[in-house]
Amino acid sequence: MAAGKSGHRISVGVSATLALVIIVGTVLRFGYLLHYQTQFQIEMAAYESNAIFRGRSGSFDWTLRLGPLPRLLQSTVLMLSGERILPTALLEAILATGICVPVFLLSKQLYPAAPGSGLTAVVVYAFHPQAIVYCCFFLDHQTATALAAIAFVLLAQTWTPTSSRWRTALCGGTLGLLGLSRVIMSAIVTPLVSRMALCAKVGRPVLLHTALFALVAIGFVAPWVYRQSRATGGLVPVSSGGGVTLLWGTLLDYSKPRYLLQPDILRIVDEMRARYGIEMIAAGPRDDAQAARLALARIWTQPRRWLTGVFYKMGAFWYSDHTPRRTWLNLVVNVPLLILGAVGAVARYARREGVAFVITALLAADLAHAVFHSMAQYSTPLLPLLCALASGPLAAIARQAKHWFVAARD
């Protein structure tokens, strides 16, 4: 009885701490949006004037650069807030910090025997500077994509050939939602596909799971692709803008941080508009298709330069940013997280409790972004996975430091 009451008290304490961290994280994000209120208002105005919202429609749908899932989330936020700046900012902050809950669950799933790992992951993510900055951009996909990504990993991390068909269908559904947020994030499916392929050699029932998973995922994405392509007269794989970012990735010199690329970006925008008639900022489907063709032509004629850019993007993926201060701040935070995540993976593998699924998902998405995308901010939806992966070793370090402190005090 006493042990049960003690366990209950511990769970209540953990819940209270989790709630406190989420509240503080929400306040930080809300304060950030208020500090940059003018920029946030401009983004809201751009969305409202160009999106089909409450019967209004603009000449160009800026939100085509997003998938339908972020667009639905943003439209819902605007509807609930009455399009007022403060309620909208508060809802954005709450949604961005709410990711802490699935981060906690994933960390406990990865490190079930490590006390404090869940809360450690939550604290790291709630106060992570990159998560605070990018999850608060209104005209972006970070929150919706991060939620879909971690939901997929929570389901697929523990998938086995003996799992129910409902779990397989839910895995396909969450992958479909991830694709409807931003198609490139579907690269995160790599570890599950490889696991299914290996299991298929052992038992035929896995083929049924594989077919069910694929059909559900495709069923989520295909209707939207058909609708957008039919409406625009060209193939639109969920959202436009992929060809433009691919072209940027072939033209920019990634041997220097992104904050030094701003003049180059402006020059490229002007050059593409003057020479090819491509709008590199508000690219529609036709602009995007033309940019993709031009990018592929340049890759074909200059493969070494493109591969060099991919190499630098893979290395600078987690910290290249718009300003020197934010670049180095992200660098100081993310590099230790990567090291701790690697330590956790090695330790779990040595105990035959590998975290290969999360590692493979992170590497696959990193490579996909390095090959096809040009902006470091697109890595932000992967931060919850990285924080959960690093939480085990970080919690162990914290416990050891506490032990040393108590011993030194005594």
C-alpha cells in the first residue's frame, strides 16, 4: 500500500513538473511572438489575404507553399482567435509547446529504465532556442510537421510483425499526415520500410501489413495531389516550392553559414526573375516546375558543385541560421544533443536495446533535406526526436552530478 501511494505521489509530481515546464515554455514562445509582433502581423496578413478563408480568395495562394495540414491548422487558429493578434499568438505558442507531451512519451519509450529521461527531454525541447524561434512562424509548417513526425515514430518504433492491423493502419495514417504537411518528411519512413522488408522474408503475413500500410498512407495523400494538380494544370506534389528550394540548393555556396547567404539569395531572386521569369519567393506551380527543370539541368552539368553543397548542408543542417548569434546558439545546443544522442544509441545497442529506428529516421530526413532543400529551418520538426534520443544520457549525467554534489556536501 505504501509503495502504491509513493508511486502515485511520484506520478503526480512528474505530471506537475511537466505541466510547469509546458507553461513556462508557452510563456517564452508567447513572449517571443510579442517581441516580434510586427513580423507576426505581416505573416498573418499575408496568409489572410492570399488564402481562401471565410469566402475570400487572393490572386495567388501563398499557402500553396505549405501542405494542407499546416493550412488547416492555421485556418483553425485564425477562426478560434477571431483573427486578433494576441489570441492568435497565444494559440500558436500553446500548440508549439504542446509537442512536449509526445516528446515525454517517446523518451519514456526509448529509455524506460532511465529515471527522469522523460522530463529531461521535455525541458530540453521546451527551452531549445531553435524550437522557440521556428515553431512560432505562422507561415510555416513546423508545429504540424513535428506533431505528425513524432506521432508516426511513437507508433512505428514499437511495430513488430505480430502487431495488430490497426497499428499498421495508424502508422500509414500518420505517415500520410506527415506527407500532407511536407512531402520531404516522408523520408522518415525508411526504418519501418526496411523492417517490413526484412520481416517479409520470414512470414507472408507481413506482406499484408506492408500493403495495408502503403494503401492507407497513399490514400491520405493521393486525393490532395489529384485535386491540386487538376486545379493548377500541373503536378503539385502536396505543396509547391520544392523546385525552387532545389534550385536554390544548386546555386548557393553552402561553405559559408546561411546568414552570409542573404545577399546571394536576393541576387538569385532578381536573376531568376529577369532571366527565366521565375518568382523565387511566391512561386506558383508553374514557376516551381520550371525551377525544378532548371535545377536538374544544373545538377547534370555541374555534379561536383551540387555534391559539395549537399555535403556542407548535411554538416550545417542543425545550426546554419539567419544571424551569427542564432547560428552559434543553435550550434552550442545542437552539437551536444547530437553527441548525447549517439552515446545513448551506442549504449542501448550494447544492451541489445537499440534505438536504431529513431537514428535511421533522423539520418534519412537529414539526407533528404540536404539533397532537396536549402534552408536550415526545415530541420526543426526533427528536434523532438533528437531531444528524446539524447534524454537518456543527459538524465544519467544529471543523476551523477546530483550524486557528486550530495557526496561533496556531506
